[in-house]
Amino acid sequence: MDAHKISANQAKEQWWWSKFKEKDKDKDSHPWVGKVLSSAHNQSVSVSQNTTTLRMADAAQQQQQQRRRRRRIVVLISGSGTNLQALIDAQNTPALPDVEIVLVISNRKAAYGLTRAANADPPIPTGYLALQPYLKADPKRTRDTYDVEIARMVLEARPDIVVLAGWMHVFSEGFLDTVGQQRQLTVINLHPALPGAFDGAHAIERSYEAFQKGEVEKVGAMVHRVVKEVDRGEPVIVREVEIKKDESLEAYEERLHRTEWEIIVEGTRKVLDEIPPT
């Protein structure tokens, strides 16, 4: 091929390249090139839009699932709130995932558990209603109407479960009837004795004394469902606690409380796991 032909071919090639480069300035000068570039651009935008839409949909679905899984807990206390603290520490951890303690109610104004709730991160709303001041405020009030008022406070928080964590007050039928009629809630209680043994108050001291006297061989604690019969509801978690002959009540009590902190979390999660997603 002679130099003239090479030069002509090079000139032709340079002409096409110069026209191709002019596409950004004027696509109409080469409709075919403009259509190809426009189609590619539209496809790129479409893919980008679809990807963004899918990501937004996935994020919305994840948020919806998180909201659906989150369970609301109301805790009732009377004292220092160490059992409450166990729940606070466990919430939204693998031990008690996707939960929110939405309200803590005390029947004693000086209960340190109220301070624990206020110091939580984020702070937990609290309520207070003592029996005797409530009764004295109106002669028509009774223990039963007090229990109904506590039930009303509980229901306003829209809980999925109610946990009695050191609640030193035996509910009358008014509480369970009100809760059961307006919303089917599971109410659980932490009791420092094994099922069927030492129902009611002072269970720790009574079980300790019974063991030291040789009247019982085993002691422990349980979480049970609350029914009208005191401490006779179906057990959710039962745990025996080691007790030693001639050891002090304080030594046994410390060991017992550590067990209580474990089973109140386990029992709460077990009941919540039984609730179908909403």
C-alpha cells in the first residue's frame, strides 16, 4: 500500500474521530451516536433509580420488622429495684432483645427503683400510687378500687407483659379482672421460693429457717404467671438455690438474689417469645 493510500486512510479515520468527539457539543450532528449515548444514559439512570428504590424498601422493611418485634414491658416494684436493674441491664441485649421498658410503677414513694428508672438511658417513665394515701383521700375507695386504678395505669402504657419485680402488694381480683377484660396480658411475678412452698410474704426467711431446722431439703426461686391464688400460678422458670447448713441468712439471701436477677430476665423473655408478632 503506497503512502498516499495510507495518508488517505489516516485522514478518513481522523475525520470520524473528530466527528465522534463532537457528540457532546451537538448530538444532533450524529443522530445514531446521540441515540446510543442517550439510551445508555437512560439505562444507567433507571438502574440507579431501581437500586435506590430497593434500598429504601429494604430499609423500610427492616424498620417495620424492628417495630413489630419490639415488646413493651411494664414493671411494678416496691423497693430498691435490683430486679428492675437486671431487666434494665438486659434490655436489647441477646438476653432480652427487642424490648422496651415503658413504665415503672411503685407503691412506695421512697423506693430506690424509681431512681434507677430515672437514671436509665434513656430514662424510663415512672408512676407512684400508695395504698393508704389512696384510701384516705376518699372514704368510698377500697383496696379493690386501688387495684383497679393500678390496672388502669398499667393499661395506659400498652404493655405486652407486666412484670412484678419485688412488688410487695397482693392484688385482689380487681387488678386481674380489669387487665384481662380490657387486654389479654400476661402478668408474671418473681417469688423467692419453689412452687408450692412458702407462698406469700417473708418467703426468704421462712424457707431459710425451714432448711436450717431440717424441714425441707431444697430451696430456690421461681417466676410464675399471676393468678388469683397467691403464688399459685403456672411456673415459667424454676431454679434451685444452694443453701448451706449453719450459714447466715445474709449469705443465703445474697446467693438467692443473684439467682433472681437471672431468672427474672429469662422468664420475661420466655413469655415474650410466646407472643406472636403484631
